[in-house]
Amino acid sequence: MFDKLDAVVDRYEELTEKLADPTIYDRQDEFKKISSERANLEEIVQVFREYKQIKEDIEEAKEILKNEKDEDMREMAKEVLSENEGQIAPYEERLTILLLPKDPLDDKNVIVEIRAGAGGDEASIFVGDVFRMYQNYIRDNGWKHELISISEGDEGIKEVIFSVTGDKVYSKLKYESGVHRVQRVPKTESQGRVHTSTITVAILPEADEVDFKLDLNEVRIDVYRSSGAGGQSVNTTDSAVRVTHEPTNTVVACQDERSQLKNKEKALKILAARIYDEIMRKKHEVEAAERKGLVGTGDRSERIRTYNFPQGRLSDHRIGLTLYSLDKIIEGDLAPVVDALIAHNQAELLKGQEE
């Protein structure tokens, strides 16, 4: 492990030297790549330096106890030894986890798509609930979100798409992709019977041009008149945009903005994210097949979680997690769920290294 850590420190210092070259700013792609790699190594280097300092303090304290006769000095050395020896194991465990293979997408911002599935109006209402849950979780993490498009139904929301930007967004939200099932008594149910409805959540890593660039020669762009509720809200110009990636027949339509240019920008952003996500999902499937217990972006048709309101229970079916704090979770306290999924993944990666 320590050979790996020394190599990480060497690489970190090499990247620091490269960033000190003022001409690097003229090569923006290279600058972004180096900055990103250095940022990913920074925590490991910092923790390793703290660990080495603790080891040095321990050795110094042992040396004092071995040679020093002054009782005050000896007492101080004993305190240092007692305080620092207990930190060695936790630091070594943390360093082991930090050295695990990183998901290259973890630093990405994301586009989130939430859609109503089976269950009619109740599914649409739950889309709104989950959207609010994510908004609160995003706020608590210090991230920001921007609404891209929303399609409202008679009750609730049929579909909502929004972007999330911040520090390591994908590393936490990636576990949300899949089918979310809700069990509760709908407002319209007079008999008090529990109904089951579903929604789908897709977490798409935003496509960085350094990693992936959408070929516009493969994209057909159509413009048309936005549909509306009538009266003044109907757009009288062809501002709505539909983009089609012809090789994969992936279609994105956007009409929320009055500007055709803004609708085009939003549609192309979503399209690029969907194509990039599909490329990375196929790659992930190969890696996940090697470690069957690994949780990641997963199959979008997989039922990942059940929200049982009568029992106040949330169950994540991928790792057998059950929590009886649904009232807090649905208000945005997702950390216990996400942390458990991250810990499970880390355990699987550690197991893979031992085999």
C-alpha cells in the first residue's frame, strides 16, 4: 500500500509542477485534465501526509521515553503516544479506501430525469414528491439545480428534467437510477386501500467535451410551434425544438423556453448526456459483471427501492437496506441511504482486491 501512496504523492507533485507553468492556460483542454487529476489525488496526499506526521510523532515520543529522564517530558511523551497510536488504524483504513479504483464519472455534474410510470395520477403525484426530495438533498449538499423542462398532469408531474451542479454530484446521485415504487393510500381512495405505483429516475452524467463530443453531423434538428393551453400562452412562433441522434434514434424535444435557440441548447445538452450515459453504462455493465455485488448506474428497468408510507418504511432492494424513517427521507434526508450504498460498494471493491 505504501509504495502506491508514494507513487500517488510523486504524481501529485508532478501535476503541481505542470500547473505552475504559465503557458498551460493557453491549452485549456490540457489544463482541465491536469487540474481534475490533481484534485482527485489531493485528499489522498493530504491524508497520507497527516498519517506520516502521526507516525513521526509516535517515533519521537518513543525516543523521548527511551532516553529522557525528566518526568514532565516523559509524561508529555506518554500523552502524545497514547493520543496518536489510536489514530493509526483508522488512518490506514481510510487510506485503503482512498486507494480503491475510482469511478471516472464521480466528479461529473448530472442531468436528472424523473418520469411517472404505472399508477396514473398517483405516480404523477409521487414524481412531485421525489422531485422535492431531491431538491432538499441538493440544497443540503451545497449543490445547485436548474430546471430544464417540466410536464405537468392533471395531478402532479408527468415528467421533470433538471441539471445538478456541484462537488462530486454523480458520486452520490448515481445510485438513484432505476424504478422507484411507492405504496400508500391515494388522496382519491375513499376505501383506504393501499395502491402501488412506480416512477423511473435516470441520472445522466453531463458530457464534458474533453471526454465526449456530440457529432452534430449525426443530429437532425426539427423546429415546430409549441403547444399550449390556449389564449396568450400559445407560442405563435416555431420555437419548440426536437433533436434526433440518427445512429441511435434517440429523440429529445424541448419547448419550455420562448427562444428557439435556448430550447435547442437545452435539447442538445440532454441528448449529449443520454448518448454519453449509454456509452458509459455499457462500459459499467462489463465492470459490474466482474463483481456481481457492485452497485452503480444499473438497469433503468430494475426496481431499486420501495417507499411504503403506511409502515413508514424505505427498502433498497439492491443491498437489503430497510429504514423506518421514511418521513425524514422523503423530505430530503437521503444521506443514510446514499452512505449505505457507498459503503456497500467500497466493501465489494475491497473484497475484489483480496480475491
